[in-house]
Amino acid sequence: MAMGSLANIGSISASLLVLGLVWFYCRRRNYSRKDGTMSVNVNREMVTAPRKFSYKELRLATSNFADEGLLGEGGFGKVYLSFLRDISYNIAVKRVTPNSQQGFKEYESEITTITRLRHRNLVQLIGWCHDNNQFLIVYEFLPNKNLDYHLHREPCLLIWDKRYKIAMGLASALFYLQEECNQCVLHRDIKSSNVLLDLSFNAKLGDFGLARLVDPGQGSQTTQVMLGTEGYIAPECHDTYKAIKESDIYSFGIVALEIATGNKAIAVIERNGQRFKTKLVEWVWELYG
């Protein structure tokens, strides 16, 4: 496919996704008015103010970072299920890989960004730790794992009502980051594996390791060099290596397509003994054509 066609596809897709985002958010506002405010349990109220933890506290909470409590592993750290005994509360602890320079940068970015944010569709920061040359971030624990897990497991049990609810929740989070904060926040890595789910399948956007703050009125200006996750990156980012507000909207659109189709953003298929990558957005565009 010609580069001009890809650029046109990117522009048209971004426009469609902007309209979709506005529609989702408006429906969400109406939905919220009907439902009223959500109740919050006592333990949750006790951890709304982020606090600094000691390494000893978190080592005890994770049983010395035992493999039995491992929830997941990324490029620069591992996440453990933990338990705060003083308030009887489950937490998730991300431990940055020791001596990882990039991991430290993501830790620093995540702490400076997410401490400013408060929204029902963002993963709640409970605290942090940086002593003994250890860097850890403490989050609320979300028992239903992430959207990627539920969409692509066999069999997929996500009924449409849940998918719709998740899409609206993610749209609401993105609208908050771009339009309702004092500073626009570019997440730069929106993907289905970063959309976590609570017991009621409410969506909560997490992992702000690549996030950047942008001054008001400059949300459409380019920022530092960036590459997110293959399959979710807007086409223009491959040329500019920069992120803008519309880049996050494009990534949201890819997640919306995953929700609607059940297919992965990038799938690997075998044909005549060779392996090929197929992009969800190109497949949908061909069907549309």
C-alpha cells in the first residue's frame, strides 16, 4: 500500500475516532447521571491519598517478592499481588528492574504524572517507594486482569454489554486526560493490555510510564521522541517519532476495534510455511472498502 494511502487512512481514521470518542463520552455523561455516584468502601477511602512506603513494608507485603504472587512482567519490571495488613487491603506492587535506566525513567514519569490525576476510570495510585536503591509503585489491585486477557482467551466470555461498558469507560478516561486536567496528559501507550478491569468490569487505564504532561492549549503539539506498542501507533508517528493528542485517540480507536471484532491489533498468521503479520486496522479498512 502506498505511503499516501496510509496517510489518508490515518487521517480519515483519526477523524472517525474523534467523532466516536465524543459520542462515547456524551453517552457516558448521560449514563452517569442516571446511575448517580458510585459508593466507595471504607478501606478504599483510607488509601485515596498516595503515601511513601518503605522497602521493608513492601517486601513484607509481597512475601519477599515471591513468584507465587507474580501478576505480570513487563520490559522494565514485575508486578506482584500484595496485601497491606494494617488496613486489610489488596494491592499491586510494580518493582522496577534494578539498575535499569529506562525503567527508572518510566518510574519517574509515572509517579510525576499519575499523582496529579484522579478519575474513576484511571488505576488509582496508592503510593511509591525509592529507598535501598529500589524503585516500586503501589496501585489498587484489580482482580479481573486486563482487557487483552479477556478478549483473546478461548472461549471469550465478554458479552456485548460488558464490551460497551469498557469502551465507554476508556473513552471517559481519555477525555479526562485530554480535556479536563489542568495539563493535558499524553498517555502514549493506550492498548488493551493497559486497560485493567475491576470486579464489575469497569475499565481503568493504567501504566503511565510513557506519559507526558503538555501545557494547556498545546495538546496538539509534538513532544519528545516516542514509540508506543506496534499495532496501536498512529501512522504519522512512524514518520515524525512524536506524539500528539490525536495519536492517543487513534490508539483508543484500535482498542475499540479490538472490542468490536475480538481480533488482535496485530495477528501472526502462517501461509505456505511462512509467518506474516496482519494489522487489524488494515483488515477493517479493506472490509469497509
